[in-house]
Amino acid sequence: MASISVVKVGTSSIAEESGALDDAALAKLAGDVAAARAAGHEIVLVMSGAIAAGIPALGLDRRPTDVGTLQAIASVGQPALFARMNALLAARGIVAGQVLLTPYDFAHRSQYLHARETLQRMRELGVLPIVNENDTIADDEIRYGDNDRLAALVAHLVYADTLLLLTDTGGVYTADPRYDADASLIEEIVEVDEALERAAGGAGTERGSGGMASKLVAAKIATWSGVRAVIAAASVPDVVTAALAGNAVGTSFAPRSTRLSSRKLWIAFAQGADGRITVDNGARRALVEGGKSLLAAGVRDISGVFEVDSPVEIVGDDGRVFAKGLSRYAAEQLRAVAGKRTTELPEGSPHEVVHRDDLVVLP
């Protein structure tokens, strides 16, 4: 059976400094994808660039900052981006199809299964799926993700072997190579930790919104899905074929031995947190070592404003986040019962603050 790989290209790799699409870069990408398919790799392509494509079409000289305008620009740029890439692939004998998703399609089982079935059927028909976040309604991507998280979730969705994140840098470095001449490439990373994420910084360019930090998050999601991840420069010759063949290119991330379910992956990585729950050491041990649910008795403090089923971070006495989950209490309700034993809870109250089925312990 052919291997399945998700290839994501960032805006900075396919747009010129002016913001217009770089036709030469798109042509190279189309050629690289065609070569990888010829080598036996099934590809799902995730493309950013809808906003970059829309800015010059509307005569704008820079990227706006308000979400409503960005969504309107994306509505113009998205069809233009797909049309150009589709034409380049068609010239190489490849039929492409567009798939627009949001992170919330991964939260609901029926939508998740429908998306998987659609992508599977496209591949069976020989169609190359080109996935983008539905920029006209999904403001999280426009503000934060640049499709990196989405690509990692798609890798989980299609049981991919590899997630390849193409960008304008050669991979992950010991320091920012734009400012530190002594920065060296890290060829392999076993675990994405807090220190590495802090060093990654923010967005890389004005044209894109991802930057290395969001690519590290995507690599973490992929590895937690049992998927090998690679961050490499889109400009490297034959980069797609080389990376998918396992050759030394860019930075490689080893997959974890255990694979999170789609629901827990979504809880852990596909959305932010609306609040924090501080727990005592006994509750922490029960969650981390015993695989238990969080009970009100172990809750010491609550911060933030959240509702029932909102995502929350769970922290210990040291203030460090060690888990994330969906709260069965609103913040004010939880403040009223924090520290109480189950037998002391008001009648009809949930026994669990965060049920173990809705909780993910983080490294």
C-alpha cells in the first residue's frame, strides 16, 4: 500500500515580497509534488496563501490586521490560489480537488468521519486533495495558525506516515539564523519541549502568520498522532521526494509510540484554553499516574471565565500546565464547589470536574 503524506506549504514560500503569488515557487511545488507521486507517494497538499493572493487582487499594499477584512480578502484570494495551483498540476497530468476545513470539523465525530471519507474517496479516484482552512469563517487560522495546526490534524485524519512542513528556512536552528551567525541546524528532535517552543518565537514574516512556533506545535501534534514530521525549506531541490524518502533534509521529528484519539488530539491542540484550574498534588497524581478524572475535592483555584464544556488548562502548585480538558462546570459553578468531596456536592452536580475521557495529560 502506498504511503500517505501531508505536505504543507506556507505563505512565505509561495508569495513574493510584494505579497503577490510567486509563480516560480508554485511551479516548483507542483513539480516536487508530481515527482513524489511518481515515486509512489500519495500526497495531501495543504496550502496557505489565500490572503496573500487576495491582497494584490484588491489593490492593497499591505496585510490588514482586522479579522473581518482578512476574511473578505481570503474570499477573493482562495479561488485564485487554487486556480493557479490546479493549472500547474494539470500541466503535469494531475487532477486536483479543493477541500475547505476548520479545526471544528475535527471535534465532531460525524464531521470528522465525513472528512476522512471524502479525502479517501478523492485519493481512490486519483485526485490530489488541496486542503485549506475555510478562511472566510475560521478566524483562528487567520490570526494564529497559518494552516500548520490544520495540516497536522489532517495528517492524523488520513493516517499519514509523514507530515512535511515547507517553509522559508532550512528547519529548526539552535538560534534564529537571521540574527545569529553561529546558529546551527538541528537535524533531529525527539521531543518538543517548552524551552524549544520559547526559542522559536513568533511569526516569521509579514506575509505569513505561522512562523516557527506554530510549526513546532504542528510537529508536536503530528508526533502525538504517531506521524513523523519534517520541517524543511521549500526552495531545496526535490525537497518533497527527499523528505518523504527519509533522506536527511531539514529537521525531523520522531513519532511517539502511542497515538492520541482524534477527540483528545482536538482537546489538546486544536483550540485554546478559556481558563485554568489549579489542583493539589493528590489530584495531580491521580490524573497523571492513575488515569483518573478530576474531582472537585482536588481543585484549589480557578482563573478565567469559562462555560460548561469549555477547554481549560490544569496546573499544579508549581503553576505549570500538565493537562488540558473540557470542564463540566462553568467557572462560577466550580468556584462554589472547589475543594468539596463528591458527597458534599449539591444534588444534580456533575461528579467530575473534568472526566478522564475529556482530559489529556501533557508532557
